[in-house]
Amino acid sequence: MADWPRTVVELATPQDVAAGVGGVYTSSYNLSNTAEGVMVLPGMKGFDAPAFTLFHDEMPALDGGYLRHVRAPARQLFIPVVLTAPDRPGLLALKRGFLASLNPMNGPCRITFTEGDGSRRFIDAYYYDGATGSEGTDDAGFLWVKYGLVFRALDPYFYAGVSQSIRFTTGNLQLNPFFGDPFLNRPLLNKAHSLNGESTITITGDVDTYPTWTIHGPTTGMTFTRQIAGQPDQSFSLNTSLSETRAVIVDTRPRSKSVRDAETGENLWQYLGPSPHLWPVAPGTNKVVINIDGVGGETSVTLSYLPRFISA
């Protein structure tokens, strides 16, 4: 496809990532646009499959070993860039501002890839090394400087640029398409499913991902269960009542686990039932059982997630 546009690489600073819900980025860099003075060079590394760690036991009487567990550790990313300016004061200002904006003490950067068809994937990573500087003739000049930026992504997977949601209601199944941008809190809604009972849902992505549940009342108690063939059921429950004007958000993401009131933000963790398992959803089909007491016409549950992928 000769007319396929070039991939756009963007680097959002920790301040922008922390600004919340991804909103409007005010101090980020389009590394594919020379007009901003920071340009990506050939030689990026680490943006395909992560390295995997295999845990296994050697077999005393047989050849080989027995696999116990597989995990993807934090991955390292390498981005070579060149900074240029029309004059020396401009280069100094660009360089100092750029390096200060990467400060990992302020949080992770967000590296986003946008392909020619508009699809996007991003990964959050902390600046680690590579901008210490060199005055060699191949590394810097009066109006330019090169860096080989090294980042560490503690979550080794890439996330889709569009979130997806599956809604469970008391009504009939219906198709509710809605296209949007997760940074603006506008998800893609898949077909609705009925509350109370087993549902088969389809999840996109390459690996397990942890959803956010939004429960709108009225309810008097609720249990959410994932059924996996050949494995024990995984479930969590909420022992609280909700009026028809109240909603609770259960965030199951490992680095962000929380149970809070959707309007006030009040911490409601104490209402989780005993031994809660805030389970992930797997790529492909999943069997989910939702049991809610005291439902009304306004009762609904929305499962929202960002698909996770092995590579950009």
C-alpha cells in the first residue's frame, strides 16, 4: 500500500499522563513532526514482543522440564531522537525543557503509535537513561543534539487507543455502537447483555486485561463471577444497597484497585465481600455470571476495558 501514511510516534510527558483521563496534552511531543524540534531517528527497539520469563522444574527421571509459570517482566524501550533549533538559545531552551519534562519522579511517559488507518496503541514507561549527553562530533553540534533515550515499561503490554464496554441491563439484548476516544472518556459499546444469569462475552486483545465495573442502582447486593473450564470460579461481591440515583465503580486493575462512589469518589472498599478475587477477562470468549438482588428498571452494569497487546 504505497499510499499508507507514515506511523506517528508521540511522547506524552508525565505531567500530561497524570493530568487525568488523558485529556488535552499540553506538553507532549510529536516525534514524527520536525516542526516541534524533537524528531525520532531510525533504530527504535523494544516495541514488538516482550521477553518472557519461564519458570520450570527439571524432571529427575525424564528429559527436559515441567513448565510452572510464564510471565512477562518489565520491558526496556529505546528511542533515538535528535533535537534541532534555528539558533543556540532556542536549542538550549528546547533541550532543557525536553529533559526536564521526562523526569521519572513525576511519573511515566506515554508512548503512542498511530498507524495509517488511525488505529492507536500506547505503552506507559519511565525514562531511565540515555540523555546524559555527549559532545562528540557524531552526537552534538551548535544547533543540534542526539540522544538514545531508554525507558522502562513496568507494565510490558501495549493498550488499545479505544476502550470497549459491554453493558448488562434488565431489558432485551440490543446493539449500542458508539465510537470514541478513551482519553476523552468515550468508549466503544458492544451489545448489551441481561442481568442475573450467565452471559458469554467476547474480549479483544492478546492477553488478559483487568476491567472496570460501573454498577447503577437500584440494587441490594451483587456478585460477579467468572467461570473458567477446569478451574475454580473466580468471584467478588458487594454487600451494599444502591438507590436508583447512585452508582459504584469497581476498578480491578492491579495498580489501581479501588471501589468508590461514582459521584463523590467515596472509598467503598469495606463493602467488598470476604476473599474477593478482582478477576481479569481473557481474550476471546468468557463466561460471566452476574447475580444482583433488588434490581429495578434503571439497574445496569457496564464492564469497560482497554484491550492489551503484546506489541505496538
